[in-house]
Amino acid sequence: MVTLNILDQSPIRKGGTAAEAIANTIDLARHAERLGYSRYWLAEHHNTSSFAGSAPEVLIAAVAAATSHIRVGSGGIMLPHYSPLKVAECSRVLETLYPGRIDLGMGRAPGGDQRTTRALQPGPQAYDIGVFPQQVELLRQFLEDSTGLQGEAGGFPASHPYIGLHATPRGPGIPELWMLGSGGDGALIAAQFGMAYCFAHFINQDAGTQPLELYRRNFRPSRDLTTPKGAIAVSVTVAGTEEEAKRIASSRNLWVMHLLQNRAGAFPSIEEALDYPYTDEDRVMLRAIEQRGFAGTPEQVRARLLALGEAHGVDEFTILTITYDQKDRVRSYELLAEAMGITSAA
């Protein structure tokens, strides 16, 4: 049985606004729930005119309030920027508001440039990336402690300096924990802590199957998860014909080209993408970009997703679809849901 999720970066289109992008996120989440998608994840990006999603914990609350049963979470919280206690408390508030529906996906990437990263740091000195595993461990300990677990059952060991310090509000339930990554480092950390792992294929196709293989080979069972649980995040555009899907995808492809050239802004229209004066060098780059995602008919995309899932050993897909027009994005998710045979659990 295939599971489909959505990753939403709240893209801002040229001529549009951030408010429109966030309204589109809420609208798409309602459609996702109706269509039978299992999870709706919100991304974290900073100092950008391309995406409106800088605070996923806030958007999680808005999306969960606008829906009734779909799981909602972060894809992900960039943990090196933050105190594990603060992240735990945000998660505890969300779990208290929407029990049993919250996912906490986390990652190591900065979600912005170096200058922005310095501005986000929690004090005179940022957390070194080398302490990321300790941050993950502290976050889990705070979450377990908040439910009343202690000692060998979970939470903090008896000699821990944070004994008696609790993430509030305290109560039952822990968000489902996911590690997000585009290479081996995130996979190994997920395996070390017995967490679920989502591989960002849309960022790093060149990694092949290695990250998920590393994850499964090194997985250590935890209180939350006794066997490995993997997913793969893929860029997808679906339309009635292959020609139409590629036409719609041209907007995002031009944006990705500009991103790689360090001049990304709001997402261009399809007309701008089709009429753009590409150089020969641009066209070489564009052909490589087109290979980074799947664009085609429902049957074509279904076949490619299933083949990818078989190669990576997963049956859970987190779908990223960015289009200039919201109606094209909603329609792409509708066609994919129909092709993959998912239905709403409501």
C-alpha cells in the first residue's frame, strides 16, 4: 500500500504576495486531506523572496486548525538554529492542541545563507554542527520527560543536569519524529536514534540509494520505532498530457536555474519561462534540472514513482509540487492521488 504525503514550501509567485502564498498553503492542505494524503509538512526557509514559510511551527498550527485528521508537521525544523527545549515546547503546544496529528521533522541544513544563519544563531556563538546529535538527543529527552517518562523508561537519566526541568505543557503524546536529509549524515543520525528517515531525492538524486541503505543497515531500535521507517521526497508535476506537465514545470525549472546561478526570486510565470532567452549554457543546465523531478501524465509519474520506491525500498512518498498557478498545483495532486489509488480516511 502506497502512502502519499505533501511537502509545502509556500512558494511566492511573481506578481503575487506572501499572504497569497500562505493562503494557498491552507487551501492546498484542505484539498490534500480530501484527496487522502497522509501527511502535510511545512518547510523552513529564511531571508528569501521565493518562499513564505519561515516559521513551520506557526504554519503547522494554522494548517491543523483548517483540517480535521491529516497529520501535519515540519519538513523540517532546522534544529541547529534553536534550543532543543524551545523546539520541544513548541511541539508540546501543538501536540496538546492537535493530539495524535503532529509530526516533528528536523534537519541539519541552515535554510538560508551564511549571513542569515549568523543572524538566527541563539547567542554570541552558534551551535556547532558537530553537536547536532546531542541536540537531537536532548529534544527527544525533553519530549519524553514531558509525558512523565523517567530513567530507563525514557526522559532524562537520574544524573542528568536537566532533571526537574520540563518542556511544557506536560501531558500525553509525543509527535512522530523524523530526520530529514539529502545524504548519509542525516541517515546515520536517524539510524542512531531509531527515528524515521525521509531522503530528499529532489535535492540530491546523485546520492542514489545509499542514504536509505545506510539508514537501514545502521538502524537501532528505539522506544518509538522498532524497525526502520523510510520515505523519499520527490519533485513531481502531473497534468493530463506530458506536454502540458512539462509546460507547467517550466516555471519551477527556470526558478531552479536562477537558484543555481545565485539569483533566485519569486517564481516566474509559465510564459516568462517559455519565452526566456536561454543561452547554450543555460540549456545544458536546464536539461539537468529537468531530470531532477518527474513531469508527465498520471500513468507516467506513477510508473516512475513506483520504480523509484522499489529501488530505494520505500512505499511512502513525500511529494513537492510547485507551479505558478494554484489551480495547476491542486490538479497535479488530484491526478497523482487518483493514479496511485489513495482515498481519504475520513
